[in-house]
Amino acid sequence: MKLDQQTGQSLIRAAMRERHAPGKYDLFVWRNERELQSIAVAWKSYTKRTIDLENVANGDGGEIPTNAAPLPNGIERHGACYVGSFRIEKSLETNES
């Protein structure tokens, strides 16, 4: 699966708007029939990923970074493309009355 840069950036921005705890995250995407699905996976620490990346050859002679192990939601190894990483500095709190 190929994603253009604009789509990748839009997916990362959407993931950042979700209510994640402070920390670093990798974003992986895959196609479920015709729809793109995604999951943000928290890093173990600020220097160690939970899921390592592994390049897989694509049909164009290039390589695509993928998940080197199954994802927490059960997507198999190499079943999702790595889109990018992001960091959440602090949680946004809302005041509810």
C-alpha cells in the first residue's frame, strides 16, 4: 500500500487529536477492504519502541517500513505500514460542568 505524504500527515494529525497519555507513539495503517484503518502504538520509553520496524520490498523496487511483530489489535507481522511517529507532551484536560 502506498500513501502520499499529505494523507500520512493527515492520519498523524488525526491520531494526535485522540486522547492519548503523554509519551511517544508510532502510527501504523492498513487497508480493511476499501477503508484505511490505523492504530497508534505507545513506545516503551522515549528511546525504545514497543513494535520494531522492518522494511518490506514493494513492487516498485523500493521498501516500505512495516510492523516487525503483531500489533496489539492482532494485525499480523508486516500487515501494516508505518506512517510516522508523534509525541504528546501533556494531556489536554477539559472542564465539564
